[in-house]
Amino acid sequence: MRKISVFVLLSFLSFIFCTKNPANESNPTPVNNAPVILSMTAVPAVLNIYMEDQVGSTFINVIVTDIDDTSLTYTFSADLGKLSSQNGSEIMYTPQAEQGDYVVSCNVSDGKASDVDSVSVKVLNTEYHSKIAFELVMNGRREIYTINPDGSDKTKITNNWGIYSDPEWEPDWSPDGSKIVFSLFNYGGYDLYVMNSDGSNPTMLLDNEFFKPLGYHYCDLQYPSWSPDGTKIAFTLYRSEPGQLTYNYIYVMDSDGSNIIRLTDTNKSDKYPTWSPDVSKIAFSSNRDGNWQIFVMNSDGSNQTKLNATSRGYYPSWSPVGNKIVFHAEFSNICIVNSDGTNAKFLTNNFTKDLPKHYHPTWSPDGSMIAFESHRFESTMERKNIGIYIMNADGSNHRFITGGRRPSWSPFIH
């Protein structure tokens, strides 16, 4: 209401000024050129405590109008918690890991006048929880496990179902957290399966043999991604023909394995689909322009557009609120970018060919943290130089969770 009143007052004063000065009627001069905060938002606005004394972070963003179009100074403040990673009108805020409401304020000044606004961030410690599914090779076989974000309750949920030493791959959760879709190697290649989140009732969704009548000599079905509304599953089809190059296409099907539709059709490769929260778009990786980069398309395959975020891009993951995409970038770093391709920032900063290397980022269900696969020099046998780590969404506070690869963070489970 305060902001609306400011605009009404400005309009009224401008009208009076122009009425009393007919010479300026065609080009009125504003009485007050102060910056005005149009909105101040926190994304996400609600954070959950995942582990003792640890809570994730939220992005605070301020949108301002300034008649003078002058350089503005943004000064953020918070009585409790930590402010970090400021980039002009955007800043990362980490509240205390105690349930309650926290307020962040911002003063915007052009050096002559200023405006102030604030936003509230809620921290909850509820009975809702989440889990991370991942792959781990034990005793020479790759299996799918789940684990709590604090590293407790690690549970193997598959049991040597395939015929190959690496049978089960690439888990992804249903939006209600009750099921997991994954790739399973059988005779002839990888098929798509679904199971309950505890590993029970594994069921084939799509057999790679389905594509043989289309003239595909050999194909694997990989990297499944469940749509947030639960109705669709996108996946990558890996195709190999004798004496020819290999190709990767992105397909989508109904979540029961029916109604299979091809979305991409290039002479290159398209992989790693991930859905936007409103199910209207799919981000993916493609080497159609030479280098692997992040692209976005409508969920029907139309309007395929490169984000132009960095020179390399793999394994995109769309944030739960839809404003960010995190991905694996050059030198095996984790990078974050606005969903329109602007404001790309590295969350990790190794720019050499040495370890550590980071892959497969995945968002926590409230968007405050990111789990990822990290290859590091470690001394314990369990980690085997490859492990699952968690960090805040601004790249801070890395912590080791478990040995393993390809993490997938579940939605909140009641």
C-alpha cells in the first residue's frame, strides 16, 4: 500500500506542476526523482532445517524503478543470520537454524534519495523430510541406495536385478516421493523401470526392444526425468548403428510407459532432460553447435533455444521454484544461471585439470541446497575418491554425505 501511495502522490504532484506551468505541459519535470522499490522477494521464502544446526539459503532480489536512471547502491541488512554473495540487487541469505520468521531489509540509494523495504523468510522444523537416491558400487556391482541429507539411514534398495556389473543407473523420484524411475541393464541394453521408493515392486516401463522396428540397431534408455505433475517421464535414447556415429535423442512418455513421443531430432546428441516446475519447459544438454551446452525447449519439443550461459554445459537441474538452473560447466565446476540464461555464476571454482571435479547437481525440495557428485582425493576406502556432497545454493558450506554417484534429491515426504 505504501508503494502504491508513492506512485499516486507522484502522479498528482506532476499534474499540479504541469497545470501551473503551461510552458512545461508537453514535457513535465518530475518533482521527486527518488528510487522506488517495486518488489523485494525471497526465493524460496520458506526453508526447512535438514540437520542439526544447519539450514539452507535463499536468494533475495530487489526490483527498483529510478526516474534518473542513475547508479544505485543496495545495502542489505539482517538482525539474525548471514548475508553473502551479493551481486547488485541480489544477495544470498542464510538464517539461523531455528524455527521462526526472519526479516531482511534493503536500502536503495542513488546518492540523493533512497527507499527501504523488507522481506520475511520462514524457517520450519517439521516432520516432513527428504531423501537422496544415488548409485554406489559395492562388491563389484552398481546398486541404487537412498540416504538422509545428514548422511544417516543409508539403505540399498536394489538387489542385483540386472545381468551386468553396472545394472541399475540414474534414479529419479516421482513428485510425491513414493516411486523411483531408473535405467536397468538387461539383454539387449538398458530399459526403463519404476519401483517403490523402498525398492519393492520393480516394474518395466519401457523395453528398448520397442525401438527396433524403427530401424534402431542398438539403443539404451537413459537419464529418466519425472515431470513435476507426475504425468510424464522424459528420457534420453542412446542410439548406435554399425559403422556410424552414435546419437542421443530426447523422448517423453506417459508415466505408465505409453504414448512415446520424440522431442529432439538432430544429427548430433541431446541428453539429460530436466523439467521446469510448471511442466511447460524442458532443459537439456546438446552438442548440436559443437560444444556441449544447455538448451531449453517447450515440453512439446518446440522452440529449442540455447541458454548461452557458459562454454560448456551438462546435467542441468531446474530449481523447484523455476527461477534458476544449476548444471555442470567447464573444468567440471557447478554453475548456476537464471532460467532465461542471464547471470551465470560458478558455485565451485576449480579451473584446472586437477581434482576436485564436480558433476550431477540436484536441488533440495525447497531450493535452498544442492547435492552433487564430487571426485576428490580422499583417504577412506568408502569414498573411493567419488562421493556425494551437499552445499548451500550459493556454493558455500560443502559437506560430505556418502560415497556414491549421480544423486537425485526427493521431494518432501510426509
